Amino acid sequence: MSGLDINNLKNTFQNAINLSGSPGAVSTSPTQSFMDTLPRRMSSSKHAKVLKPFSTGDMKILLLENVNQTAVSVFKEQGYQVEFYKSSLPEEELIKKIEDVHAIGIRSKTKLTANVLKHAKNLVVIGCFCIGTNQVDLDYATNHGIAVFNSPFSNSRSVAELVIAEIISLARQLGDRSIELHTGTWNKVSHKCWEVRGKTLGIIGYGHIGSQLSVLAEAMGLHVLYYDVVTIMALGTAKQVPTLDELLKKSDFVTCHVPATPETKNMLSAPQFAAMKDGAYVINASRGTVIDIPALVQACKANKIAGAALDVFPHEPGKNGAGAFNDDLNSWTSELVSLPNIILTPHIGGSTEEAQSAIGIEVSTALTKYINEGNSVGSVNFPEVSLRSLDYDQENTVRVLYIHHNVPGVLKTVNNILSNHNIEKQFSDSNGDIAYLMADISNVNQSDIKDIYTELNQTDSKISIRLLY
Ligand SMILES: NC(=O)C1=CN([C@@H]2O[C@H](COP(=O)(O)OP(=O)(O)OC[C@H]3O[C@@H](n4cnc5c(N)ncnc54)[C@H](O)[C@@H]3O)[C@@H](O)[C@H]2O)C=CC1
Ligand SMILES: O=C(O)CCC(=O)C(=O)O
């Protein structure tokens, strides 16, 4: 059904890997064997029918924050109109741009708040070309029938590798030695510089990134403890601890890998720093809200904490450029940058060629399947619904995509409307307050399509409708 040229897609992916400049053999996520299954997963038959939407003009896609070119290729191959920006946009400009687009692709900087989304009259789907979805008002999107997709693990390895580099860099004060030598100062010291072998790493949040980090850390001889709100199988000889306090008391390095939620806000603050070992190190490559930075500054000044590596901040600049990271953005900036052994990086945990290329393909493919077929598998806010493709030779068949409030009696009403036609197949599922129905109906004349649309549009429980034919 999808008009994607799968072979070309695979080549694009392969080219991105080959061009990455990464030395030697490259292990990718998704792996090549995973990519080899793309043709089967994306379209079960090359005779699948390419569907076009009723009452939607040409698809317009807005891509922000330098989303990888693999995504641009996938969308252009579909014939969609793509508008591409390297940075995020100021809110006013974003509101103007989002008014008439059908899909938007963002990374972590663009805030899709209710205030922004309420201007998006045609928006069908949001693609977060990253793991985190906290930058999107998911409730608003769900209640207005906008599906949201992300890439749940394609940059996890990149983050884990960055954290490994930071553990050693903090233990050896590499950041400071490098800055000193850049400015001509030779400072050969071993005081309070340590090997990491035999030290304890405390991981807060043992999900995709935390568990990947655990494996890498053990290979370097670190002991791993982790704390998570759910019980998770330990990898290697890592041990789950029952409380955050226990992890803090026993760890030489504490690293955060939890999502931004109300529960994780300032999860590490003054009492938690006080509970840590003297001379412990703190790492945060999750979200800027997770660590109370003014409290961290105080703990460093008191020599309680021997160093920290921060990749994420409560407020981050919308685009690259000199002078963007300053006290206007976060009031504590000057104080933080003046401290010793503080490694600061501009939210680059997931910024590798491998991760960005894979995310570009993964998310653009999910969006394309949702736009072209209504397939919501992988959505973070919608029930996961899919139907097998329509065959090329299935004439007069319409695919109904009906997003509705999850209340009793809806199927009866909808099927009444569809009952003059043959319902070839149907799948419905719900997720909290919303539900999603996909149905393929046959024996539909072109002239009936508008009537079906009008009747469905008048139903009380409707959130949004698309008809593909
Ligand atoms: N710096 C960067 O460039 C990147 C940052 N991230 C951030 O890292 C976060 C973690 O990513 P993944 O490991 O893929 O997520 P994940 O969802 O696989 O794992 C998160 C883990 O945190 C646990 N958790 C949730 N709330 C908790 C709490 N209050 N206390 C303890 N544990 C809790 C969950 O049970 C889960 O096991 C993402 O949400 C994202 O914000 C992700 C990718 C790149
Ligand atoms: O690469 C990005 O822009 C965001 C990475 C990130 O924080 C995420 O994947 O959640």
C-alpha cells in the first residue's frame, strides 16, 4: 500500500552508515538484519494499493531541529511537501507555520504546547525524532485526534556511550586538564584522580539507556547498582536496590536515566546530594528538570560532590550559536561554569550519525504508515491499530479511520452508517478516553464518499475522521 521504494530506503540507510565517518565496522541500531526485514514489515505485498486521502490537500510536512536527511528522503519519496528547518522556531513563527501542516517532525527543543497546537487546524500526526515526548502536550494531542510517534531506542546506545566517556572524564578531571592546556597551562596532577575499576555506579532508571549503560560499565570493572520504580531483571551482576537512598549512599557515580515527569522533577536535590558519599560524581543525560542545579552548585562548592557531567538543562537554547548559554537562560549559569570538574555538553547524548540516521528512517516510516494507511502501531498516545493492506485491484474500497471518545454505543452508530456497504474488515481499540476504529468497506461509489464523511462527521463521539480510498 505504501508507495515507498523500500530498496532505495535501505540504500539511504546504508549510505548514511557508510558516510558516517565512523571507524571500522559499524554496529547500528536498528541493525542491518532489522533493516532487512523492512520490506516485509512495511508492506506485505508489492501489489498493495496506494491510498489517497479524502478532503485533505497535498500532505505538508514541517520538519524542525535538523531532523536527519533520511527522513526528508522518505517523505519526499512519498511526494509530500517538506519544509525543513535546522533549528526550532520561536513560538510565534511556529504558530504561523503549524497552521496548515498535516504532520510536524521535531526533536527535544520544540515545545508543542496546547497554545501552539490549538492553531494546528490540519495536524494529523506529530513525529518526535527522539526518545522523549515531554515536549509535546500529549493530552491535548490525544483529545484532538493527533497521533504522536517517537523513536523509543535508536539513540539509547549513543547516550550510554557518552555516559561511559563522562565517568572516566570526571574521575580523571579530563575536562579541566583540557581547558587548562588549551589556554597554555601545564598542570600534571594525580591528586583526587581515580581509576574507575572497582568503583560503584548507581543508575537511576534502568530502562533502555540505563540497562545498556550497565553492561558497558561492568565491562570496565565497575560494580553496578540501580534504582527503578518497577522491578527489572538485572543484567550481568548488577543489583537492583529498593530505595533511592540506598543507591545514593553506596555509589561513587550517580547517573540519571528517567523520563521528565512530575515525580522525577528535582529528584536529586539538596537532601539527595547530602546522602551521597563524600566526593561522589553526578551525571545527568536525561532531562534538565531531574536535577536541582542550584543545589548541585552548593554541593560542589562544599566539596561534597567532586564533579558533574550535565548534558541537559531546564532551559536550552533553540539553536546553536555563541553566547546562547547564559544567565538569561538559566540564572545559575555563570556560577556553574566557574566550578571545577564540571563537564557541560549541549544535549548531544543522542547526537551521533548512527542514531540520527536510524531515527530519521524509523520515525518517518511510522508517520508515513500512519498518514497513508492509518496504521498507529508504535504511537505513544493512541491505541495501536492496524489493518492489512488493501490489494491493488480492490476497486471501490474505502478505508475509514475514525478516532472517537471512548464511550458506549459508538460502534453501533458507526456501523449503522457503514451498513449500506460491505465491511470487509474492521479493528477497534481504546486507550483511556480515546478509541480508534479502522474499517475497510467495499462497494463504495465515488459519490458515496462525501456522504459517509458527512454522516460520520455528525456523530457525537467523533474526534477526527479520515477516509482513504
Ligand atoms: N541526552 C539525550 O540526548 C537523551 C536523553 N534521553 C532521556 O533519557 C530518558 C530515559 O530514556 P530511556 O532509558 O530510553 O527510557 P526508558 O523509558 O526505557 O527508561 C526509563 C526508566 O526510568 C524508570 N522510571 C520512571 N520514573 C522513575 C522514577 N520516578 N524513579 C525511578 N525510576 C523511574 C522507568 O521505570 C524506566 O525503567 C528519556 O526519557 C529521555 O528524556 C533519551 C535519549 C537521548
Ligand atoms: O537528539 C535530540 O534532539 C534529543 C535527544 C533526546 O533527548 C531524546 O531522544 O529524548
